[in-house]
Amino acid sequence: MKTKSFILFFILIFAISTFSFEISGSYLMELSGYERTFYGGSLTLGDKDILGLEVGVFIPPETIETGKLTYLQPTAFVLFQLPIKNFKVFAGISPIFQFYENEFSLYSYTMYLTKVGASLYLGPLVFTAGANTIIDLSFQQTFGIYGVYGELGLRF
């Protein structure tokens, strides 16, 4: 039994080191456009690799205050990352999905949510700050919506 537990422990350590991930909570504030605020959570796979995937969700504060889910924005960012020791610079793009009026939908076929930022790794803690905007496929228009966000996460 000890041998099986020992082997399972090493397989688990290998899997975590190979397929590292990060769980984060975030606060986002739009500085222009609708000037909304959101709370969020995300799971980032391959958080210190050149390519990563971040799956998350954002909700407005009213959802927590009232307990009624009226709007939800899931995200699926493909991240391009440059890890340097305990620091990472990244950029990402995601289609804009939304849950509004009890229905999930794609916000637009031509508009995408983009973000840039930097993360600082202090042991298992991760501090991230960044900015985001919405672009169209020609990369010539941002629709005047800009936001900033901060995240606090744990890296595994």
C-alpha cells in the first residue's frame, strides 16, 4: 500500500509541475464606455508557459447584493505569455459570451475582448494587474470601452 501511495504521490507532483495552473479572483472597473464594475474568477492553465488558456466569469456587484443573476460574462482567453523568473507579461483575446435575460449568447461575431497585463509570483501567491478593451476583427476600432483590473490568485 505504501508503494502505491508513493507512486501516486510522484505522479501527482509530476502532473502539477507539468500542467501548472492558477486560480484567481478579480475586480474589474471600466474607465470608459458603460463605466461598470465586475467581480470575477478564473482558472488559468499553463500559467507560466508561452501559450496559456484562461477560463473565467465576471458578474456585476448587483448579483451578489440582490442574489439575482441578471448578467454573467464567461470568458475563454487564449494567452500569449512571456514568463521571466517570478514575473510574467501577457496578452490575450477572447470571444464575448454573455448570459442576459436568461439566455446565453455570443455578443458579436466580430467583436473580441482583449487584455494585457503582468503577473508577479511570490511563492504560491500571484498578483496580477492589467487593462482590457474590446476590438473588432480589423484591429482598427476599440469601441471606446477600456477597463483595468486586479487579481489575487494561487498557483498550483
